[in-house]
Amino acid sequence: QVQLVESGGGLVQAGGSLRLSCAASGSIYSYDRMGWYRQAPGKQRELVAHVVRGGYVNYADSVKGRFTISRDYNTNSILLQMTILKPEDTAIYYCTAHLNGVDYWGQGTQVTVSS
């Protein structure tokens, strides 16, 4: 059973930084793709960033140059370093992993950016 556990959310002022972490069950080498989505109140869930097994990374235009996704093989985690945060980044952030045709999701972590 795939389990994803997010941590690192919280309240930060605009212009600040946060780092999210997602601990995955098993080796992250096994996943075809891992990434982060977010959902703001009243909006649809949207892609923030993902990384595929070969290393290709894709970012939403709204976070390019501010957010960085990376993999930590020592802890079987994926990280999302978020900088220059804006109030519009406020959302629940979900970790996701794709394995054998199935998408798995964490329970989410709240990020709130105050103006």
C-alpha cells in the first residue's frame, strides 16, 4: 500500500519561504512520477510541480522561478522549496505519486500566505 505523508506547511508572510516534504512508503525510485498539487478555496486542484523517474521536471507557470521540487533518496521523500511566497499561493498542498497506472495522494498540508 502506497502511503504519502506531507509536512512543512504553515503560516508565512508574503515574500517568505517554506519547505514542504512528502515521505513516501518504499523507495522513490519505484515511482513513475511524483509531485505536488494544490487546491485553493473555491478552486480546482492544480499542478504545482512534478518530477518523473528520468529526472524531467515540470512547473506551473505561476511558480516558475520561485518553487523548486527535488528528491531525497536518503529519506524517500520529495521536497518542495517555496520562496517569494504570495497570498495567491495559499492553498492545501497535496503530494502525489504515480505507480503502475494509479495515482496516490497524501492528505494535504495547509499553506497560508498573509499579505
